[in-house]
Amino acid sequence: MTGPRMRTWTLRSRIAALCVTIGVILTALGVFAAITAAAHNRQLDDVLNRASPMRAAGESLSTAMVDQETGIRGYAITGRDANLDPYRKGIADQQAQVNRIESLLHPEDKKIRAALDEVKGRIDAWHQQVSEPVVAAVQAQGVQEAQARIEAASTTQFDELRAAIDRMQDDIQALRTETATAAKDSSQTMVAIEIAAAAVVVLAGIFLMLLLDRLVSRPIVDLADQVRRVAGGDYERHIESRLGSPELVGLAADVDQMRQQIASELSEVRDARQQVEWVNQQLQSQAEELTRSNRDLEQFAYVASHDLQEPLRKVASFCQLLQRRYAGQMDERADQYIAFAVDGAQRMQRLINDLLAFSRIGRLTSGFTDVDLNRVLGEVKSQLEPRAGEDAEITWPPLPIVEGEEPLLTTLFVNLIGNSLKFRRPDVPPEVRITAERDGKEWKFNVRDNGIGIEAEFADKVFVIFQRLHARDAYEGTGIGLAIVKKIVEYHGGRIWLDVGVEVGASIWFTLPALIGADEPGEEQESREMVVA
């Protein structure tokens, strides 16, 4: 029962159980060590603060009694009171040492207390039977009587007193030896506890290392090897972990489920890739065909317009020559026919020139440079002054620097502003406003006028080549201007559209890529409003 149940334990549960077990063992060892340390301290206290001072007090007591016996003998011989001082001092020392020994005794020191009581009794007996009678005899009858008493008294009683003191000292030494031995044993026990605690920690570390190696390290290495094989292209390989902890077994199952999902999606991706490759091949073929077609069309437009120039010039020249030489010499209808021919030749010439300019955009390039649009608009203003008239007003705030071909950008603004001047309202001075605003990685430009405007239904037609919205005799032009503008904008990576939400006039927006790191024109710059009076 224990084996299968243990196999279901998670790694966290096993580590927690190990930590709890080690904690209980170390706590028990700690409690035992605390008890042993307390006993060791108490035993050291007995050795240092009781047994040793009691033994020293016993030695001092023996010395005090010898001093008393010496003082009594000297006093009995000489009868001088000064010779009695050792006796008196010995009595004081005797009492002090007895009191000291009594203060150091514990209730369990019964044997030492009995020996001390015997010593005290023999001291009292020696005082009553020897020392005090000798002192009284000297004081009452003289030294001879005292010496006679001394000689008559036996030394046995004093020897028994000293023997009693020696027995007490032996008992004190036995206590000292016993407590010292116990302190040594408790010290050894503490060392053994420390060794046991260290062994428990080391064994726990070894067990934890083996546990992690068996349940984590080896299963992870095996799982990583399986994952690497799957990553190497063996997507059908089943991923599993039978040796690891339940967490790793669950992780292996999740990874295998992810493998199955990825394998399924990869199969779909392969099918989709094949379809995309086929579509790309078709698109590439169409793109190549379209590129060839566009190249042929551009070449045709260029060749056709270039080759038509020479005969057209001849036709126009001779028609103009006929008009100058024979005007008024024929009837009115002949003059009208000649005028029609001259006008058609001139209009055809303008159409060919515009078509030639349209075909050159993007084909004949001088390379992109940094172009200051403020300078460009200044040039445009100079070109349009004759057409603008005295009452026209063209204004713009400080404009940014963009990257492009300056001649093409000049043509762009000439066509846009030229259209605004051309399609003016009668008896209303034309006003044209050019503005710019930053929109992420590009600039948005707006050319707004107060002219006749463009109907919303023609928003897509105005940028088609040769598309005219008005009769030819109402407004001059070939209808290619906005088509040229659109091609220039797209050649520079921008886009162009008509703002159909304005009520008066026309508003055309177009974008150009902003220079990397360029900021908007600073507000601190002086407004360079340009007015054409």
C-alpha cells in the first residue's frame, strides 16, 4: 500500500515530508542538547563555584585549627597575651570557613554536611576540654599550671579533629570528582548530539539530492531529449515521462498534447503553403506579364509621342503658314477650316507633349535628394505669376523637407495650384492654401481653393488620364494634369485622394514619406505666408 501511494505524491509533498521529518529529528536533538547543556552548566557550577571553594575552605579551616593549637601552646609557655593572638585569629578564621562551607552546601550534600557537623563537634570539644581550660589556668594560676595541663592533655583529641577535617575534605573531593566526571560526560554527549545533527543534515542533503536526481534531473533530461527529437522533425514521436514526479508526468502530457496540436497545425500549414506557393507562382507570372505590358505601353507611348512630333510639327507649321499667307484671300469658310486645322494641330501637340511627360515619370530619374518644399513653392509661385493675375492669393505656412525629385515635386504643385487658378469662380479672387501635417511616418499635404470645386461623383475620375469634367471650349487643357500628379505622388511612395466633404472649392490631399528623424516645422519659425498680389 505504501509504495503505490508514495508514487502518487507530488514533488512538493515529498520535499515537505522530508523537511518535516528532518525538522522533528533536529528539534528532538535540540531539546536533548538544551537539557544536556543545562546539566553541563550546573555541573560546571558545582565544580567551580561549590566543590573547589569548599575544599579551599576546608584547607583554610585546618590551618586555622593548627594556628589555634600553636597559639595555645605558646600562651601556656610564656603567659604573654600577645602569644594568644594566633589563637584568637584562628577562631575567627575557623568560624568564617565553617560559615563559608555551610553556605555552599546543597540539601543533597548530606554526607559533607554530616562530616562538617562532626568537625564542628570536635572543634567545640577541643575548645571546652583543652584550649579554654589552658587559657583559664594561665590567667588564674600561672604558666606552670597551664603547662601541666598541656602536658597532661593527650594530642589524640586534636589528631581526631584533624582526621575529621581530612574526612570532610575527602567527601568534598569526592563531590568535586563526581561533578567533574559528570560535566565531562555531558560535554561528550553534546559533541555526540552535534555530530548526530550534522549527520542528519548530511544524510538529508544526500537523500534530497538523490530524490531530485530521480524525480527531476533525469526525467527532465529525458523529456528534453524527446522534445529535441520532436523539434528536429520527428513530429509523430510520442512524448511521455514515466520516471518523474506527478508534476513532470503532467508536464510531459501537456507537451505531448502541444506536439499533437502543432503537428496538426503544421499539416494545415504545409497544405496552405503549397496553395500559397501556387498562388505566388500565378501572381509572379501575372506580375511579370503586367511588367512587360507596362514596359511595352510606356515604350509605345514614348515612341508614339516622339515619332508623332516631327510630322505633327510639319502639319502645324504649314497650317499656320497657310493661315498667315492666305487669310482673307479666300472665303470665310476656308479661313474657318484653316483655323480648325491649326487649333487641332496645336492641341494634338500639347497632348503628345503631356503624354510624353507622363511616360517619363519614374523612367527617367535623377535620383532622390532632400527637397525643401518652401523653396519649391517659391519657384512654383514665380512660374504661375502670369496665370495668377493681380487678385490671386496663394499662401502656405512653413513646410517640411522631404526626399524626392525636385523637378517632379515642382510639377506636382504647378499642376495642383494651376488647376485651382484655372477653375476659379467668376468675379471671385482665387485663394489657394497649402498646408502640411505629420501623420506617423508620413506627411499629409492639403491643397485647398475657393473655386468651382469637384462633384463627389467624379472623385475617382479626376485622376484618370485624359479625363475631362468640362467642355473643351470652357476650360483649356488636355485632362492629364491630375493623372500626372497621381503618378508623381505614387512614384514617391505616397497616395492621393479628393476631399469630398468641403462645401466651397476643391480640397485635394496627398502624402509623402517623412525623412527618418525629421520633426515637424517648429512653431518658433516665423510664418512665411506667401501672397501673390
